[in-house]
Amino acid sequence: MKQVPEFVQLHSDSSTLLIDCSNQTPAIAYWGKKLNHDTTGRMISLLSTRQEVKCAVVVEAPISLSPLLGQGFTGAPGIEITNSDIAWSMGGKTTNVIQNNDNEVIFESVDEIRQIKSIHTIKIDSHSNVLALTTELVNLGDKVLNVNWCAAPTIPMPDVMNKIMSFGGRWSYEFQRTTIDLFLGSFVRENRKGKTSHDNFPGFLMHNEFTHENNGECYGFHLGWSGNNKLRAELLPEGRSYVQLGELLLPGEVELAANESYKSPVLYTSYSENGFNGLSHNFHQYVRTQLLKEKVRNKPRPVHYNTWEGIYFDHDVDTLKELAEHASKVGAERFVLDDGWFKGRRGDAAGLGDWVVDKDIYPNGLSPLIDHVNQCGMEFGLWFEPEMVNPDSDLYRAHPDWVIQTEGNEQLSFRNQLVLDLTRSEVVEYLYNAINDILVEYPKIVYIKWDMNRDINHAGGHNGKPVIHQQTLELYKLIERLKAANPHVEIESCASGGSRVDYGVLQHTDRVWTSDSNDALDRLDIQRGCSYFFPSDVMGSHVGPRDCHITGKHVSIEMRAGVAFFGHMGIEMDPRELTDHEREQLTHVIALHKKHRALIHNGRVIRANSDGDSVDFGIVNDDQTQALFSYNSVNETKRTAPKKYRFNGLDATKKYQLDFIWPTKHKEFSTSVLSKVDGQVFTGEALMQFGMQLPISFPQTTLIFELNEVK
């Protein structure tokens, strides 16, 4: 057995991870601001010395990478397993530490009595300061091992981290933030919906009362997994606290025979001493450099036109050609044909699973439409919902046993559809061939909107056991297989909007549909919450109809366009209904977006602290020579005039020309600051420290400013 070091350190540009290996199994001793090389693990260990207290163990069980019942830990174990013997009381000892560079370490621990190995892998990305951690279990014995819970490595928290910001919501109102105090006991969120879900995003932040968008210490945690999950933050009675995230396994879902293994989803975590904006910048850098494919990163994100809220299921080739012409004229670059193009699909009650072009609607196939779209100067994309089937379909009538179900239990009704069992090889082969046949027949299809519109309520597979774990892995493999066969095709992850937005699916796709709601006012909060973990270039954001189909709100074209401007921009409406004014404004703002999208999709997001009256943010490039800032009024100010607007994130020593670029016309009953500052030059110091007095405006007002360095 190799000599195990007492301490292991990993460093990024601005953070340090220190792991103590002096106990039976490794534990994180420190994770935070970068330590200088004079600070040793031995120093940290000595300063952490705790004493025996009355009516308690002499030495507390460590919060190891996987706290164990066999170590006497009385918090939440990192691993819960059973077999026909004593596996439940797993302990173990570190047997090997593998560190070939300064950015990755692997810890192997073995319980010789129970014949179980655990492997903890930790990688740190130097530039983004993001840690990626996994836990793997290997059954070294002959007895079948039932895995009930195997969290990614557990991370102790500094005692000053006493607040939790979590992200929840509902369909069409995702990524809503809730902050609570850490309390004695456990904050636990569990998701059993079979996908990431609208209401329980698998991530949260830890911070304290001094942290805000621009200052203070904070930690972010996200489980990169598109299935069931469990999140925990616990304060133990003795004052220690920790976080623990992992896949929520249903009973009997994972059983390991001899030499089989289970690996947890990846836990992504980062530390910032520069507030929530600093934390988001870390995560955004990681997504852009480590998760997204280079060919997608190197291509400007094309402006979308999506047909859904324009025509829904009312497909007609001549109408679609007309829509394409209108979309092209206002500046769209990609035309996405949404639900309703395949056999028998006249509504949401039939057709899912029968992935062949409906010849009643498209007698000559899709080629006439695709060719017309291309002639209009746009790429062509197509909607699929591969994991689903309608009972009213040829596929279901031929193979009713292909759906996920549990014996003797009636399926809950959900949008007239059931879920196909991807753990059946014949199902995967059918789906691969059906989708690939379309892509081969129509090689000019360059984009797939991959949707999933129901939860998985009866999660039983063909063998009667729960399947969410394997279903999720098979989904990833199917997407990768299709992309390998069709490398020119990009794929968007959509699940009734934002219920499958996570780093797990983003490793295999190229964009996410942030929400089904195109209500610009709601989108401000949705996109703000999403931006804590996801950069603007992957967040689909569309200009919807003036009367939002989901909320019924009437929103001006200026507001709708100004909000969509800051994501992966698109249009989702019937453009034939645009007034002359709306068409003019939409054309102008799309051109403006194209001019600035390199900054929007690569810059650093700077959110302002919210006062409840407006949602404000900026995007600044790396060398702080160019920036865009947005003010979005949602409630009338409680005073006679609104607050000052501070352009945070600039370089105090630089000078900037300030230009008011959107909307093209701003109605005012008296002269405001806008006419005074437009085109003028200010120091970054003045813009950040003193700020600009905002004009009086109605709710539903958006103002966008451009700043460029003046030499």
C-alpha cells in the first residue's frame, strides 16, 4: 500500500482546497479564498482542534468526503447501503491517493471486512475556480450491494455561512429565489419527478448577511444531473455544518453485483469573495470553457424564430412560408418548426411517437418548407419530444408495453402522454432510427428542439424496478449518439420550459429553453435566477406576443424586446400581426442584438442589488472597455423620483462614452437626464461611485445603455 500523504492541496487562480488525510478517510479541512504557500495543512489542523465536551464523544466523527455510519457519524451519512450482511455499517480506510497534477486528486478507500471500495475524484478548474467532485462505490465482494444513497463528496462549511439561497418555482415561473437562515437541523429538498423539475432546481448558495451581488463571501453548489435529486444543508448540534448533494435513488434502483460500481452525478461548486456576481462569473466561465462544444462557442448564436406561439398546431405550408418571410425580414437567422409536423398531430392528444412527416399537411415532405426557409437566409430546426408517446399513436398501439409503468397501478393523466422506457434497447433503437431517418432525409436540418412535457409518476421499468437513474443515462447516450451521427446538428434542452436545465444535460446539448413563459416581466425574474448558474448565451429568450398567452399581460414591444435582447435571442409570435411600429422596433433591436451579441454572449454579468421596483444588470467585457447596462422598471417608485443607477463592474480609471441605445424613443413629460448624458464622457469612477439619476418612468419601461472606453 502506498504512503498516504497527511494533507493534499488543490489551487485555482483564487481559491484553495485543503484535504486532511490524517484520519481513516479523507475530509475537506478548508475550501475558500486562496491560501499563500506559507499556510500549511498542519496549521489549519491545529487551529481546528476541538475538545471533549460533557455528555459527548471524546473525538467527534469527522465530516469526511463521505461521512459514514461505520465512523459513528450521526449527521446524514454520505453513503447508505445494504446487503444480506453488515454492509450498512461501512467504514474503511484510505489506501491510495493519486495526484498527477495540481488540479486533480483521486482518493481510494477500502473497507476490507465488507469488501467495498469508495473512490472520490476532485478536479479544480484553475481559471473558473469551479470544483467538480464525484463519489464512486465498487462492490469488491460476492454479495449483491443495494445502494440507497451515494452523495457526491460532502463539503463542510465555514461557520460564518449562515444563509441558504435556493431556487424553485413552477411551470412558466422557474428559478425563483428564496433565502432562509441556516437552522439547527437539516434544510432538505428532494425531487422525485424524474427530471430536473420546475419547482426544485438542484442547486443552492451559502452566504451570510453581509453578502450581496457585488461584495461578500459565498459558495455555490449545483448537481449536474437531469433525474431525481436530494439537496441538504445541515447545522449539527456541536456547531459544525456541511452541504451534501446527490442523486435520489428509488428503492431497489441500484444494485451492484460483484465488481460492479455506481458513480454519483458531478457536484459543481465554487467560492467567491466578490459576492454573487463573482460566483456567477465562475460558473459562467466553467460552462463556456468546459461544458459547451467548441464549434458552438465559435459560432455566433443565431436569432431564432419559433413557430409555437404563432400557429400552435395549425400547420399549413403556405402559412409557414409566409411566416418565414416575415421572420427573415425582421432579422431572424434560424427557423424552428415546433410541435405539429408529424403523423396525426392535430393537438396534444395524438401522434407522439410516430416520428414521420404528416403527408396530409406536408404532401411533398418538409423539403419545400426547408428550401424556402434557406432561401430566406435562415437555418432550419425541428421540434421532437422523443421520450414521450400518446396512447393514440401507431407506436403505442403496437407496443403498449414500451412505457414506464408499475403493475396494477393506473397511470396518472398528464397531457395525454406517457413516458417511453429508454432502458429497453428496442425503444432506444426505434427512437434513434426514427430521428436519424428524418435528419438523413433532410440534411439541411441543423437544429433540434428536444422537449419533454410530463413528469415521470410511475417510474417502473420492464423488469418492475425503478428506472430513473438508468433512464437518465440512456437519454444522455441517445443524444450523444444522434449528435455523433449528425455532427452539424445542435440540440436544445426543453422540458415544458425550464424543468430540465442543469449541467448534466448541458454537457450533451447546446442551449436550454429557460421558460415557457414569454411574458417579459416574469422573464426578468426567471432569467435573473437562471443567471446565477447559467450564462446568457445558453438561455433561450424570445420576444413573445404583445398579449402574453400564459399570463394575459399586455406588454409593449420595447419591453419585450429589451428583455429578450440579453439572452440567446429569438421571436415566438405570429409576425403577421405586428403593427408597423412593432415591426420597425423589432427589426431595429434584432440588428442591435447582432451588433452586440459577442459581448452579450461572452461578457461578465453584473447584477445590481434589487429594490423590488426594478431589475437591473449589466454585461462587461473582460478588459472593461465595453459594456451594456439595462434598467427595467416593474413597479412605480415609492418616491417622487427613482433611485440612482450605478454602472458597477467598470474600470474606475477609464473614461467611457455613455450612449442611450434602447428604446429608440422614450416618452417623457419633462426633460430628464437621458438627453443630458447621451453621448457624454464620464469616468468609470463617477459612473460607479456616484451613479446616474434615473428618469421618471412608468412600470414596463426598459432602458439600455452602451458604454465604450474613450482613450
